[in-house]
Amino acid sequence: MNKLVVIALFMLMAFVMPPKKKITVWLIGDSTMSVKDVKAYPEHGWGMPFVYFFDSTVTVDNRAQNGRSTRTFMEENRWAPVVAAMQEGDYVFVQFGHNDEVKTKRSYTPEAQFKANLVKYITDTRSKKATPVLLTPVARRNFDSTGHIVGTHDLYAQIVRDVAKENKVPLIDLDKQGQALMQQWGVDKSKLLFNHLAPDEHPNYPKGKEDNTHFNELGARMIAQLVLKGIKSLGLELAERVRK
């Protein structure tokens, strides 16, 4: 009799709680998000530690590439394969701006085209019944003489915010949140988040490095945690798949 009860309970649980469909979280963006070659260590993109946040129902596919903008990512045929592989229920995290905004770079994208490209990423994602999530370009370490953090993405970050609002897309503001994090850490301590190295401190950088854009492992983890916090505060279904 007891065995029958146990079997019945298991059958009831299976009926009430069907297994979650497996999904993919696609990351598209630039070097602040991308997976780094060993020769670049200890530089890390925040997408590297991000993969460890989720349970077995989630695969994180990081397609971000160094130096890419909204325009060059598409022109190099990096976006089309993502759209082709995308499935209903997937998520696409879109974070560009660092390379779009610099007029001296080949990746430069004028403001109107930057906005149009973001809309295309949204439209294409929704056409596959997946969920787009926009992220502002993550803040650089940039303090003024009084020790206050100063934004370097004001224009392009605002375009991302506007596009998110106009198209009712979830937004994670890594510009504002990143600035707040660096202000909290302060001028000197915030160097610990970035690829700052003294000469001969690391074999990959024998002459040292002072990089206020790209993170080390600690910085990447801190930014990934901001993204995770955003996922939870937005109430995305993805939050239910975070590893317990």
C-alpha cells in the first residue's frame, strides 16, 4: 500500500511540475563581454563568469567579439547564425556601444544607425519568440581630479535606454550601475577590477598594463553579478533557472 502511495505522489509531482524546457542565453557584444584567449589573461569579459550562474536547463552561448559594434557584428555575419539557431524561449543579451561611439574606429556607427541596429536585434529576436534584453555599454574607470566617476558613454548609453523604453525591452543599465560600483570602490581600489598590471607582474604583459576599460577576473565577476541582479529585479523567467 505504501509503495502505491509513493508512486502516486511521484506521478502527481510530475504532472504538477513538468520539466523546464532547455533554453540558450545568447550573448552578443564587444570585448567587455567576450571570452578571452589565454594570451590576454588576466583580462576577462563579464560573459566568462556569467555562464556559471545557471542550472542545467540553461546554456550560455557567448558570441561577443573584441572590437565589434552593432554594425560590424552584423556585417561580419555573426548575427545571422545566432538568429538561425535561436529557439522559442531563448534570451538574447545585447551589449554594444564601446566601439560604435568612437569616430576614429572602423567600427564607428552613427547614432541613427546604432539605434536602427538595436531595433533590428530586437525585431529578429522576437521573430523567433525569444526575449531580447538590452544592456548599456558597461562603464569605464574614469575619475575626475576630485575623485568622482565621470561617464564616457553618455550619448550611446542613452540611446540604448531610449530604444529599450520605446520597444518595451528589458534593460540592464551597466553604465549607471558600473559607475556606481566604481565610485563605491574609489579611485585606487577600483584599479583592482581592471586589467592593471605592473611590469613583470604577469608574463602576458612584461611591460605592464593600465587598462581602464577591460576587466580582470574579479572585475568581470562583479559586473556579471550586476547583470544577475538585473535579471532578478526585472522578474525575468530566467531568474527561476539560477543555480541554487
